[in-house]
Amino acid sequence: MADKNEMAPEGMARKLDTLNSTMKEILKWSRFQNMPRLREVLEKELDDQSKKLVFENTDGQKSMRQVSAESGVPIPTIQGWWNRWYNLGILEPSETWRGRLRRICSLRDVGIEMPKVSQRRREAKTKSAAEEPQVEEIQGSETVTENA
């Protein structure tokens, strides 16, 4: 005889789908409610075009070297910013690349205008960034080696 607390797989799947849908709805409204505060933090922290470019290029896919090439900002500067932004909670670990970070939202998501970078400048930065040595990231008490 089956325990009355046991549930058929179909019933469990329906309950999980309902729970997932409910969590998505809660997340949507939480984001909406906290958007003004997030925008305020981002505007204060990303107070120049270089910081905005670095932040926007921190997508969890690009290495620190690639972000440097895209933005024209030296790797040690990016490392410092990433550590600060990670501690502020506006960056999180990448889901796909160990040791890389990603922004929690794009600037466009919160209504902040993105700076433009010319293609010629980007190509020049790519060439110079490719020659820089690889460095390690320090996040809190963890040291994570950056994957190129």
C-alpha cells in the first residue's frame, strides 16, 4: 500500500512547475521594487565612461584581458574595480567560467546610457591588451586564477 504522503511523478512535476512560476513572479516584482536603489548604486559607482564600459563588458564570458581590450582600462585597474563591485553585490560569479565575474544586470536594464567605443580604438586596445601578462583575481578571502 502506498504512503498517502507520496506523490505520483506527474503530480510532483505540476507542483514544481507551480512553484517555479510563483518564484519567477516574486523575482519580477522584487526586481521592480528594488530597481531605483540598484540604479542609484550603479550611478554612484560607475561615475565615468571607463567604469561603465568595464561593467557592461563584465558578462561572465570575457576574461579580464578581453574586458581590458574592449574598454582600454589596464588590467590592474579592472581587478580593483571587480573586487569592489563584487563586494558591493553588483557582480556575481559567472555560471559558465570559473574565476570570471558577470554583472547582475546590464546598464540598459536600469535605464543608464551606455558609452560608445569606436572600432579603431577597440582594435588598438585589443593589440596592446594581448601583450599584458595574466593576473589573479582576489575576491574576499578567495584567490581565483583568471582564465584567459
